Amino acid sequence: MDETDSDRASDRPFGAELTPATRRVDGSRPAGSTPDIEELIGPEQTLEPQIQGVWALQSAVSAVILGLIAGVAFTLLDPGGPWVGVVVFAVVAVLGVAFSVLRYRIWAYHVRTDSLYLRRGVLTRVSTVAPYVRIQHVDTRRGPLERAFGLATTVVYTAGSRGADVSIPGLTPQRADDLQARLKQLAIAAEGDDAV
């Protein structure tokens, strides 16, 4: 790849159409060819802003449940206590919305040369590195709430202890499918590099 091709690859937004040197004039790729690793990696990415709405609605459901529990409990203890449920609902809902905004601002992922890197967490910051050689398979998932917001989640299952999978929420279905395809190709390439 000459210097102008590598400059274009680094300037290309992550998820943009790949135009490797191995493509034919008509844009198709020869059978059996694989793209360069450099074409599959990209800069650090953030989630779609709509994920804040998903997280806020999830916290609102929790706020309703906690408000009802508090309201019933305080009503049984003191007949004038149902207002406690309203206060609990309001506090939990406000905290949930604030937490959703903070969570969105911190969440990022980066498809690197040798691994998938994730950064997340509000109160406890978590950095996760998932080497491609340990990736077993990658799924794209869309729950009802995500579908309502036009979002999807990419789930990466890795070899290791229980719960070794990582999820990247808040992607458009196109970005989720693109990420799934990239991670699959990177895992295959890493397996080939690791072979004896």
C-alpha cells in the first residue's frame, strides 16, 4: 500500500466502505482474498446518542418499581406515607437520567491491530482488552427497546472464565453488522498468525 492509500485509510471514518488494493476495477474482491488488517481497524468510537434514551427509560422503570415499593411500605407503616414513594421515584429517576448521560460520555471502544479495547463506567472505570485470538464468536442483538430507538448491541464472546463476553451497546444496526464482520475477520487473521 503506498503512502496515499494509507493516508486515506487513516482518514476514512470507521465503518466507511473499504477500498483495498486487492479489489478489482468493478469493486469486487477476488475469491478467497482477505482485507488488510489496517483496513479493519479504526479510531476510537463512541456510541450513538440514542442509547441515553434507552438507559434513561430502563432507569425510569427501576424508579417506578422502587417508588411503588417505598409507597406501599410507608403506607403500611404510616397511612399518611404514600408521598414517600413519589419522592423515591423522583430521586431515582433524576439520578438515572444523570447516570445515563455520564455513562454515554465515558463509553468508547477501539478496534486495534491486535485487540478490541473498551472503556466504560461512571463510578468505577473499567477498561477491557479482548485479544482477537481469544474471540470465539460475535453476535448482533436487538431487544424491543433497542429496536424502538433504532439501535443494536454487538456481543463478543471470548475464551476464558464465565462471563468473558463483552457487549457494545448503542450502535446502529449497520454499525453493529460492520463491527461484527470486522471482528470476525480480525479473529480469523489472529488465529492464522497464532497457528504453529
